Amino acid sequence: MTLDRKDDYYRDFRHVQDQCKKYLYYHIILTMIDGRKFDGIIENVDADGITMLVGKDVMVKESENQSEKQRQYYNDDRPMRRFRRFNRESFPLNTLGEIALLPYIAPSPYPYPYPYY
């Protein structure tokens, strides 16, 4: 690979790197070239790729403490609680397809549709 081609290679991914830097520390949806989607928080951007905290859902029984397990009338039909954990993963820039902010619904500024005087 000559020096000119190497510069063109990094110049092609410059806009992807700039967009990742723009969304640094934001909760985003990352779509890969092969169609996989990840949601998480961009933590670090460098010339080779990005480091991202990827969200993972974890389900746990509502009460998992020992004192309730020792009781004779312990009921195992309790609802599951949902938690969110984040694992750190690295992605190369050439595998990124699309970066989009995670849409949040903003609450209305007033509890009533019209301000009263």
C-alpha cells in the first residue's frame, strides 16, 4: 500500500470518526454493516475505532435474599425484576454503518395544555 492510498483510507473514515466524537457520552444506537444493532454510550474515539458501553438486560427474581428462602411458605412465583448492565466493547470504524441518537420522549413543560393566569 502506497502512502497516497493509506491517506485516502483514513480520510474516508474521518467523517465517521467526527460523528462519533460529536456523540461522545450520548446514548446512541449503533448499526453495523452486517445489520446488527447495539445501543450504548460512546466512551472513547481513536483513529482505529470506538470504545462503547453496550447495554445488556438482566432479569432477577424480586427477592433473592437468604432470609426469605429459609421460610417454609416461600412462593417461587414472584415477578422478575429487570436491570440494565453495561459492558465495555470495542468496534473498528470500518464496520460501522450508521450512528443515531436514542430517541427519548420529552415531557411537556406544563402539566396543562394552556398556561393559566
